[in-house]
Amino acid sequence: MYKRIMIPVDLAHVDKSETALAVVADLAKHYDATVTYVAITSNVPSVIAHNPEEFARKLADFAEEQAARHGHRTAAQSVVSQDPAVDLDKKLARTVDEIGADLIVMATHIPNMADMLLPSHGGALARHTDASVFLVRAR
């Protein structure tokens, strides 16, 4: 049913995505699918990496660690943005098309008042891509 699953990750907050990472690994094994770990970065140094190339290497290492830990095929896709906070939904939607993802698994938080005014990233991807979106609540 699913062949390529995309999961956006924030390398600075991987601990908040453990439930989603476990779900995506389970789905990948069940459907014999490849999981592509996607992360957005900017050109400026951050707490994760000094430059986009180092960021891409760290994301690739993370994908390899997930493959070793869970036993599924992985890929990594680093995306550079001038302003990740503003471009996030647009960049993720474009990446869905580029990699041919048919399922997106995303970690989410418990809704709060701000969510009533601002659309969710998962909702934006459901509106702007053909892929199914599976939101996983953090526990």
C-alpha cells in the first residue's frame, strides 16, 4: 500500500518525536516501505550544524541510526531555506513531490489556543499534497 514514507524531523528536538519515530518504523516494516527523514535548515550556523553540508551529514547519520535500530530502509533529505519558520510548509510539500512520498508521518502536540488561529503543518500538507498524512501525538 505505501512504498515511500516521509517523516519530517527536528534534529534539535528528536526526543519529542520518539512516538512518531516508532510508528513510522512499524509502518515501514509492515508495508516494506522506505522511510525518508526530512529536515529543514538555513544557511546560518545553528546548534545542530555550522553549515548545510554538516546538517545534511548529521541527518544522514540519524537516518542510518534509525535503520540500524528498527531494521527498515531509510533515506535522508536535507532542505535549505532562507527562513525555515516561514517556508516550512511550502518546503515540506515540495519535498513530498520530489521524493514521491505516498504517506507522511508527523509528530504533533496536544492542541492549544494558538492552534485555533494558526493552521497546523499536518493540515497544510494534507491540503497541498496528494499524500496521506498520519499525525502522531507526542506522549
